[in-house]
Amino acid sequence: MKSYPVGQGNHNNLHFILRSANTVFKLCCFPNTEKIYIMSSSCKTVIDDIEVLLCNMRTELYNKWGYNLIADSSNLLNLRFDNTKHLISSDYYINS
């Protein structure tokens, strides 16, 4: 699993890509809260163990960047936001 920043947003946030051999996640990070959120994902194959994937994602993001991934196995592959404005007005963001 590998993560890297791809740019700065308009809402005091950063955008990241997190990828493995079979998945790509677009992420939105808010450095002031040390939280990182899923904007969208794509998978090449069926994921056998979502919990293992989630654990690997959290480990990569926290160990490399110091950010906490806000997600759980029930919504990991189903989140999709067109932009940061949609993310920050969502229940996913508000309830975190």
C-alpha cells in the first residue's frame, strides 16, 4: 500500500491518493484535525477481507503522515463525493 499527496484544496485541506495492487482511493485530509476521509474508490477485483484492507490503509496513513482515516468496513468502498464541499456537508464528515 502506498500513499502520496496530489494537491491542496480550497477548504484548508490536502488531497491524497492511496493505492494498492487492486485498489485506488482518493482521499481528503484536514491537517488541523489530523483526519483523512475517503472521497472515492475503485477496485479491480473483489476484496476478500475488507477489515484487513482497512487496517492496512489506517497503518499506512498514520505511520507515514500522522493522519487518522475516518472510515469503517461498512462504508469503505461505497463513499463517493464529487468535491470537498460535498464531503464536508455529508453525514460521514459531520458525524466524525
